[in-house]
Amino acid sequence: MKQLQRADWQLTKRGLGPWARIYRPAQGGCRRRVQLFIPSWHALGDRSWGHAARLEPAELARVLGVYTQWVMTPVGSTAVTGLQLMSALNPPTRTGKPDGDGHRHSEHRPGSLDAEPIDPAPCEAPDGHPVLAHLPRFHVRGPEERLFEEAYDWARDLTDAECMQRYLVGIDVNLAFGAAANGAVVGPACPPVHVTNPAFDPAVPGSWLVDLSHVDLSRVKVGKQWRDLEGDLLPSPFTPTGERPTGPAWYATPTVAHAVELGYDVAPVEAWVRRESGRFLDGWYQRLRDAYVATMADLGVADKLGPAQFLQAMDGYKSRDPELGIVVDAVKMTLKGGIGKLQEKARGGGWEPGQAWPALARPTWRPDIRATVISRARINMHRKMVALAAATGRYPVAVLSDCAVYAADGPSPLDVATHWSTRAMAKEMGLSQSTVSRIWRAFGLQPHRTETSLLSTDPYFVDKVHDVVGLYLDPPERALVFCVDEKSQIQALDRSQPVMPGVPQRLTHDYVRSGTTTLFAALEVATGKVVGSLHRRHRAEEFKKFLIKLDQEIPEGLDVHLVLDNYATHKSSAIKTWLVAHPRFHLHFTPTGSSWLNLVERWFAELTDKRIKRGVRRSVQALEKDIRTWIAAWNTDPKPYVWTKTADEILERLASYLNRIPDSED
């Protein structure tokens, strides 16, 4: 210590410890700094660094050198280093422009955390936080008081069929929490704002009190198509235990957005939202992902391998270079630990509930950001499980964090996989990849491609096809036939960067979302004219208003036949009561899962392609103005869609398709 002082080196306020830092005062724009590492003080925990503490000095120096090369100089545990990396990649301040006297001052750096800590919303605060000091000491908060976003810890009993399978195969998602951090929209530098009865917006970061108990996993949207699943065999996406919620609870934005993605409406009671948003963790994830990919490549596990090659490369990969194996584990723990540090709990003696603890003084103490990442990780797992269940009929028997367990006939994850690649089949059959490719081409096989389709399970499918097609081909006299539907959640989007001149139109993948609207539309089959009505919400009340508008615009003395889908809004008690009072309206429902029978869907496709998809709108009002303008222009020169196929032709083609499916029934 005396020698350091004589050489003008100084210790930081943390003093001398296992990860001490010394520096010399800045001279001009340059500061010299050295990170000291004293392994005898148990600086390398076994959980993060494995057996690194027992390595020889040269081997340990290599481990720390590789980690420093790809991540950063370690400044403590892997969790502390992960947190420091966030700030290093996104510092809170930057040098501002010169003032009138030519002096420069620091200013907030957009997209980064604030330089000062921000209090969380009461629902986001862990027990004992000062914002909860008004609660009784032994008060236990329930889901309607506390945001509880954690990773999965769920298991169920095996079915009889699963009990007959010989193996349980675990499928682990590498860097699952990192992938969840990538693209996570958070409120980096603004305090939460409390609102009541808000309209849910998936682009707004925050916490929402909403009842999601009505979401039925037995019938959900997968790839925008309704699918029937065995919901009892899937964990709920809304709770870490996989149990279905029973009432209102607090959820982070990604969790509520997933309910909408599954096809269900949500109505939050209140929310704590952050008006400013950004993707604060993208660079952090990219740095750690690059470190992981590069180190794994050095261990013989290259990126973009085929399934069989990947599993072969992963077999015993750490034994090829134990020191690089330590680095891989340390990178993964840096990622997990950094996310965990965003909500570091009180530790040590002397602390009492209601008092602040040291971690709260950090701007990087942000439980809301941690909740967003954990929520996205759990939702990503659920999305994968639902997609696999819809494609193959396989359901998980247990999920722990980022690993899903399936019953299988073989011991390999390939026994759970959904399709072959040319590389995987060549490896399995002992052939060359080119030979497999030639065989596939000769027989027109393309197992890597998928298309969405859905055979209706409606017991009255034949009758409804005859009814709807009959209206198209032979409409009744003194009557008008309309195809009616809603296009919900139309987004008002503003791209983050302008279109570059001199090149084909390119839209940035990220955007600023200003809200959504819903379009109710009725396409007159005979003329092609469209009656439209825009509303901010999508309920029976809005549909009733649209019917009233139709009634006012259609001349009296004409019957009105409406072709609709089976959405519950169209069959509510309020709509039934209105129809009794207006007997000239007649509803004709398409079969379940047969929206292709509704001609207005074709018109919606034109609206999307020609007006909505390419446009840029900075407000919902601008979006609605564009839609109204397009409808008015369409009605000046309407083009009706002409239905040509008869009901019998449709049913004959469907019968021909079913005859090619083994064990299909009439």
C-alpha cells in the first residue's frame, strides 16, 4: 500500500478487497486504471467460475483474459460484472453542446437509465421496500397487490400414453433470459405513472392490474389461426406455477400482450406505466451473446449447425478445453446474475422492513426491468410449447426455468423434433447431403416448409357452406347481402428511421407505436361498396353501434342479410335483443375456422397491403383519417368480388383432400 501511494496510485472507495481497483488522477482526458484480483480472498465462486480458483496461475490468467476479451474486465462477481456492463454500454450521461460561455456540461443520454435512482411502483416493489412502509409489518400481499413475474416451476402428472413412452427428454433453451432481454421495451429513465381503467397498449412498458382468468388454453390463436388444444396439459403462461389465475392480478406488459396474442380481449382496471420507452438491454445482450457464440465456436460448437450435428458437437464439449468451459459458464452466469441484480434484496444484519438498503441507491436497481425480462422469457417458453403442441400434439410434462421436459420414445431431443433437414437425414441414414437433396427434389418433398391450414370441426359445416355460398350465388329478392367483420388492433406506427432515397422501400423493424383502433366493415356483395366504422374498443357495445349505422344507411323496405364469423361479440345478449327489435336483419354464420368464406376478409387484405402496411402515422387520429379516406376513395369506384364456386364443388374438393389423409372419417 505504501508503494502504491508513493507511485501516486489511489484506491477507490471500495478499498482493498478481492476485486480492488487502483487509479491515478486524470491528466487531461486520460486516466490510468488497473483492476487487481486477489483469488485468495475467495473471489471466484464455484457457482459462477467452477473450479477456476484451483487452477494454476497461468491457466487462471488465460480464463480471465478470454473473459475480459469478450465481455469486460471482471469487477467482482459475475452478477456485479453483468450490472456494470449495462452501465458501461449505456452510460447515463454524455457531454452536451457548449453553452454561451463555451463550457460543456453533462446531460442525460437518451435510451439510458437516469443518473439517480427511481422509486418503483408499489406493486413492483419487493416486500420491505420504503414505498411500502405504510403497510402493517406482517401484511402478506396477494396477486392483486404485488407484481410476481418469475420463471416457470411447473410439473403435471403423466397421461396414460406418456407413461408408455420410455424416455423423458429435456429441451433447454440456450441464453433464454438473454434472448428475452433482447428487444425488451422498458422505461429506462422515467418514473411510473398511475392510471385507472386504461386501454391496454403492448408497446407501453409497465405493470397492469387485469383479470386473465378467462383465457382458455383449450382454444387459442397460433399464428393468427384459432386452434383447439388440450389446455389441461399446458402450463398457464400467466403464473410461474403454471396454475390458471383466479382473478385480477398484476402483470408486466409482455404477459398481458401474450393474452391478446392468444386471441382474448383484456380490460385492465389500473396500471403503472412509463411514458418513455426504449430497448435499453439490446447492446448488453449482443455483447454477451457474441462472447458465448465465440467461445462455443472455439470449443467446436459452431453457430448454425444442423440438429444432429449440434447435438454431436455438444456432447462433452467442455472436456475439449476445460478452461474455455469455465468461460462459457461465467458468461451465462453474467447474464443471469446481471438480470437478478436489477432487484437485489436487502442483506445483512440490522436492516428492518421499511428502511432503505444500499442497493436502492443504484440507478441500476430496477425491479420493473427485471420483471419485463422474466415475463418475456416465460412467455417465449410458452409460445414455443404451444407451437409444438399445435404442430405435433406433444405437450410438456414439466418446465423449470428455461428447460421443458417431454415424454418421448427415444433419448434424443430429435425424438421430440418436428421435421427433418437434409443434413439431419443424411447423418441418420448414412448418405451424403446431396443424395438426400436429390431424393427430396425427385419426389417433391419439402419437409422444411410449413403452411397454415385448419379443417373446420363445426358439426354444421355442410349446412353453413350451402347457406353462405347460396347467398353469394343466388341472393334473395328485395334484400341486400353484406359480409361483415372487424379488423382489430390496427396499429398507428411511426418508423424509427426515414426511408432511404434511391433504393426500394425499406421499413425499419423497430417502430414507435402510438395506439390502436378497430375497424368494423360491411362489404356489399352486389356492388362492392363498404360501410365502415372506427372504434377504439372491440366489444358488443361497439358492434351494436355499427349495426345501428347500417340500419340508418340501408333504405327501408329491404331485408338485410349479414355474413359473419362466430366471434362471441356477434352473439351477445345485447345483439340478440337488438335483432329482435329489427326483424329485417338476418345473420348467417360461417363455419368455425372458415373465415375464407367471408368476402370482407379479401377486402381487409387489400386495405392492409395498399394502405396500412406501408404507411407511417404518428397518432391514432392520423391512422383513422387514412382509413376513412381510403374507404371513401374505394366507394367512388367499388369493385365487387365475384364468388364462382358452388357449395357442391367446395365440398367435393374437401372430400378429395380428406381421402388422402390416413384414417380420416367422412
